Amino acid sequence: MILALETSCDDTCAAVLRDDGTIASNVISSQGIHDRYGGVVPEVASRHHLELVNAVVGDALRQADTDLDGIDLVAVTQGPGLVGALLVGIVTAKAIAATRGLPLAPVDHLQGHVAANFVGPDPFEPPFVCLLASGGHTLLARVEEYDGFEVLGRTLDDAAGEAFDKGARMLGLPYPGGPALERLAADGDPEAFTFPTAKNVAGLDSSFSGLKTSLLYAIRDLGEEETARRAADLAASYQSAIVRALVDRCERALDQTGLDRLTLGGGVAANGPLRAAAERLGANLHVPDRALCTDNAAMIASAARFVAPVAHPGYLQLDAYASGER
Ligand code: KG4
Ligand code: ZN
């Protein structure tokens, strides 16, 4: 069995994956503390990981009905992410592996999101196009194998989840903004306002900063009272622009690759209108369970099955990386 840890952002996660690829446990402890700051504060996140990580690992083992004697491999997210946060997971994983004489598999966080498709009640096999849209990343990947992917395009500025969060904040909604904005938008008219979808951005890249600015201008032009009265229309139109931008890139990616299988991942994959619009593309669509779409350690364990494990003492040199790939 694989014990995996994921601490790249603000969720402290541990999971146990069985040999046959079934999930024995998938524990996620979300740090509610960032709400009051309107976003994740890196130093606060690191401290909380440190406080939570041992208990979360303990829970993952207990729920999997095992202990460290039952573990054959330790896996951990190496990056990209917040370096201080990542280091808590890495140091913990090294300590567990070293004291037990186990090998350690360093996993790329984005490869983890892709590998979320390979586990769960309904696994999905390559080849497919994967749209990954969360608070930290927005990219389209061509996935032909289990151990890698080709980036077809990515956001040139904000991530899609960030666009949801910032738009929600401008409309006075709480963090994280995505779910709150989706709820408000349900009562609004998506065609009430016209927001840009960065159609001029070539290829499979995307951009959300212009959209954010146009919402800011719309709110300024309407004034406080009218903005409050038309908040649902603003939310629906803004959400519709994000969804159209994302689905347009998915459509282009399917065309370009000739593939007819599409998956959605990252927190934004929970968005109802996004799923509905992606379904209309006509490709074979797969969306992993919500708990596998947002940051979690089961996806890291899943990816670890296809990573060459590093033996002791080689992994003691492993360091976190903040961005890019290894
Ligand atoms: O994957 P995730 O939990 O964490 C990382 O950022 O890695 O993604 C969180 C992001 C937030 O920006 C949140 O606002 C967005 O996903 N999100 C949503 C929805 N649920 C979460 N965005 C749109 N609609 C939703 N229902
Ligand atoms: Zn993520």
C-alpha cells in the first residue's frame, strides 16, 4: 500500500492507496482560517500544516485499517506550490520513510491532478484531454500515458478559480468565491452583461485578467445600489464568460489533438454550468468525484504508482519546488 501526503497549498491531506488502485482512505483537513484574509496566507498555511499533519496521517492509516507496518511506499507532493507548505509534507514523508526503511516517491502536483482520473469508483484511461482549473492553476493537458502529460496551453495571468474568487470578492461574497458566485448566479441572467472571454488570446492559452477588470468597471458604472440590485445578473454573466472561455479552449484542444475524451479537474470542475457546457461538446466526458477534483492525497498516491521510487538515503536530498516542473 502507498501512503501519500499532499500539503502544497492550504489543505493538509493524507491518503492510503491499495495495490489494486482502490482508495483505502483519503483524508482532507481544510484550514478554515484563510477566509478572514480573503485568500491563503503562506506562512499561516505552513504553520497549520505542521499542527495538523501528524493527526491527518494517523487518520488516513486508521481509516485504511492499517498502520505503518502495512505501508510499502511513501509518496509526497514535491511541487509546484507554496514552498513552506510543501516542505512540511516533504519532511514528514522523509521522516516516515527513513524510520521505516521505505522508499519515497516524489510527485508533481499537476501530475497528481491528472492521475485523479486513474483511481476512484470510475477510473478513466488515457488518452484524453484534461482541463485543470483550480485556484492556483489553469491548464489544458494532453494525456497519452500514465506517467506524464503535455501542456497544450495555460493561463497567461490569473487562474480560473482565482477569477471566480476575485469576482466574488468584488460582489461582496465570501472566500472561496467559486461556490458562492455559482449560487448567486443561479438567479441571474447570463446574458444581462457582456464580459470578454479573451478570444484574442491565440492557441490554447487563456487569460482572465481582462475579464476581472471589466467586472470592476461594470460595478463602478452601476454604482453601489444598482450593483446590489443586479448582483445575480452580474454573477451569472461573469460566470458565463469564465465558462465560455474554458469550454472554448477545451473544444480547440479536442480539435487540435483529434481526441474525443475529456476530463475536468481542480476545484472549478465542481461548477455546474461548466460541467453542463463541457457535456455539450459531445466528447466522452469524465469528472472525478469532488473529493478527487480538489487538492487531495489520493491523487498523489495514484500518480506515485507511475513514479520511480527513490531509495534511502537518496531521497533525503529532495527539495520542494515552487513553480514549473522538476
Ligand atoms: O482545487 P482547489 O480546491 O484548490 C486549489 O486551488 O488548488 O480549487 C479551489 C478553487 C477556488 O478558487 C474556488 O473558488 C474554486 O476552486 N471553486 C469553484 C467552485 N468550487 C470551488 N469555482 C466555481 N464554481 C464552483 N462551484
Ligand atoms: Zn491543485
